[in-house]
Amino acid sequence: MRFVVDLEYRAEGVRGQVTREDCDRPVPFHGWLDLLRVLEGPYSRGNPWDIP
């Protein structure tokens, strides 16, 4: 999957928006951790990387 990340770096941190290739609506983020959350995608049950 591809992402377009519009990143704005400021003294107080980063902010911007992420657009996925399969979606036309960008998702805003505020901070590095929020960006990682947006890039991770939704939780899906049965994912082999999930720890039971």
C-alpha cells in the first residue's frame, strides 16, 4: 500500500495529513505518534503479528 504524507515540521512538533492510495480523503495527524497510528491502519482480528 502506498501513502502520500503531507508533513509540516514546526518547533512544537509535526502535523499534516496522510492520504492512502485506495482512499481520496486525507487523514490529519498531530505529532509523530499520531502519524504512526495513522500509518498502522485499523486493527484486524486474526492478524498473525498480534499477541494473544
